[in-house]
Amino acid sequence: IFWKGRYHLFYPFFPGGVNYWGHLSSTDLVHWHCHTTAITIRPEDPDRNAFAGGSLVNRDGVPTLIYNGLEAGACIATCTDDELIHWKKHPANPVIPIPKEGSPEFGKYKMWDVCGWVDGDYHYCLSGGNTPEDGDVAWLFRSKDLVNWEFRHNFYKSERRWTGIEEDCSCPDFFPIGDKYMLMFISHARGCQYYIGRYENETFYPEQHGRMNWPGGSFFAQESLVDDKGRRIFWAWVPDQRTRERILLSGWSGVYSMPRVLSLADD
């Protein structure tokens, strides 16, 4: 998220095998400052991990993180200091719980990696995933208060000319670009990719598809922001190619890609 003149990046790390969110910030995209941990996992929290998510400025003008709480569902945290250091989890977490068997919601949707945005009177949340019938798929929710969420419908329809039936829509990121809309996501089978298309009546209609993970590359779990210059800038995780043993001995794994500006070409 870009906030008060600074670029903020949040990233997962794994103390004790549990996902936390770390925090970096910069004013120039070159020099970065490492902050204290943004999202931690405590024994009393309903979220047992903090997996992929995104950020938005909510309808009250407050920076908000929305993330996959894994066994819990979608969770949110808000921040009121301009440096985005101190994040407070909402006491109603998970605000969108995983549907339980026997509930009216069971079988309608799944909760996995999420993103969020504001449009008019509503906050929107997108949860991506896979079904054996549809391949990559995402489900749309909306809320006026970030706590009481209404499931709307399947967000888009995937096609086998573009993606395999085994692919999923993880790490979704949805935003306007030029006179179109873009859904960036990964599949665990093929890495980073995108759809470009129309967004009408809370439904996305993909018109083009492209991949960002070329043969020999390793481009995964992308996220984007808009800065004060109006640039849509995105990063991705470049996963580590070393063995698991070497990774554990070294204490670190993977790097951010270089930042890139996204824009539509003439075609």
C-alpha cells in the first residue's frame, strides 16, 4: 500500500513454522527500512496463520489489511498511525469464516487467499481457489462495515483455452487499468498470470489472458499498489531454488522481484 508518501510492503515469514507478516517501507523504491512485525499470531487468536492477502483504505479512510487466516477464514486488521506500524486485529475475526458442513453457505464458496477494495457504498472481498468443475475460480463478497459480509456470486468464468483444469486462482489482485480491469493471480501449477477484461454489475468478464512466469523463471505471489503518481506498481516473490536443507540452515528464503509498472498496450 502507498500511504502518506511511503511505499509499504508486507511479506510472510515463518517463525516456528507459523506465518507472520513482516513490514518494509521506502520513500523512493531503492532504500528500504525494516519495521517491526505487522501481523503476529497469538494463542488466543482465531487465525492460526497469516497467509496471502492485500490492503485497502476502508470507507472511513483507515488503512486495512485483509488476509487468509487459513483455518479461520478471511481476517482484517487496521492501523491508525501514519507509519503503519501498529496493526490491530478486528475482534470479529474471521469476518468471513470458512463455511461449515451443514451451514447454508457450505458448498457455495471456499475461503482461501483474498484481496479487497472499496467501490461506492461497499467494501468488496475476493477469495480465489479451484473447483474440479471450473478450474480456477473466485468468489465475491461485499460489506458496508467490514464485519458483516454478504456472499454475492462467482466472480468470473474461466476457460480451458487459457488455463488448465488443475489450475487455481490464488493471491488474487483485482483493479482498474486504463479503460479495462485486470485480475492478477497465480496458480500453484503455473505461477503468475492475469486476465484483462470488463467489470460490470459486480461480475468480471475476462477478454484476454497472459502469463508472467516464463520457462526457466520463478515468479510467484504478486501484489500491487497505486502510488501518488497514479502508477500501478507490482512486485512478485521470486522463490528460492536452493534445497530445503540449505534454506533452513541459512535462515532466509526467496527475494522480492524488482518493482514494475503495469500499463495497457495498444492491443
